[in-house]
Amino acid sequence: MKDFKAIPDERTIEDAAKIEVLDVNGQSVQFGSVFQDQKAIVVFIRHFFCGKCQLYVENLAAIPQAALDQAGVKIVVVGCGDYQPIASYAETTRFTGPFFADPTRKLYHALGMDSETLQVTPANEQKRSYLTMGAFSNIAMSLWRGPIKHPSLVGKNGNISQNGGEFIFGPGNTCSFASRMQHTEDHIEVADLVKEAGIVLTSA
């Protein structure tokens, strides 16, 4: 049985670090440069029109910058579509950190994210707390934020069955945490993710 939380070995990280991703302007960037000098939470989302992932990234965007700075951690988001949707996605979710696209999905596959499914949370599992909308509302929001509002991005959103995951890399070619999605609603709880990264969130 596949271990969805297996830490990538050194060779896998080295190979993944050499893979090029695209920034918001379509410029190629070696993935390893993202965490070469600083610890990074790297969140791999599903396709750019996935409303569930947008809700998750909104939660990430709400983490205070001061808490990230104190822990010496940055948050990076990678999508499996082309680079053109990045700008509108970041604006919609209010995410201001580094954002990249992996249209070939070479990076996804190199890091073991080879799960492709449209299945939702199994009946015997509790839904993640970021899933604040019902199925119908989520579909309506996904359509509005995606193909209706941005018709020019249709076809650039990525494979709709590709699942993502969360990793903590760096500094350098090291990985201290990994969690790969087993279904479309399986991003790890943000509170658990920041704890793994050593980020302290204080109540207001």
C-alpha cells in the first residue's frame, strides 16, 4: 500500500530540485531555488479552477506574515496548470507569496503525487475544516471564479483529476514533512501544517 506521508529521499529531492516550474510571468525557475536558503512550506494544489483548493489557499493567506518571519518560513503554492491563471488565482485568494505552475506535472509525479481521482471525502472520514461550503455552492463558486469570470483561462487550468499535497522543504535539499492528497478534499489541516513547520500562531 502506498505511503502518502513518506518523506522523499535525498536522491528524489535532488532530482525534483532540478525540475523547472513557471512563475507568474511564465519565466522558468528551478524548483530547488525556492527552498535553497530558507525553509518553505510548499503546497501543491489541484487544478486552478478547484474551489476547494482556493478555500485552502485563502486559509494559508490568512497566516500572519509576522508569524512566518519569526519562524523563518515562507509559504509557496504550486498549481498543475499553466502559468496564466496564477495572477487571478492569487488575487482571488489574497495569497501574496511565491506561486508557480507545473503544467507538465513532472514535479508532481517526481514527488509521488500520482493520485488522480475525483473522489471526495469518504463517508467514514470527517471533512477538513477548510471545506466550508456544500457541494453545490462549491461548484457554483468554482464556475464563477473560473471559466465564467475568466473564459480565456479555460484549458489552462490543469488536469482536473490531479491531486496535490503539502511538503516542508529546506533550507537546502532536505524535507521534514510530506502529505499527499488521497482524494479531492484531502489537504492537511492548516493548523497541523504550520505546527510541523514550527510556526506559532497566537490568538488575537
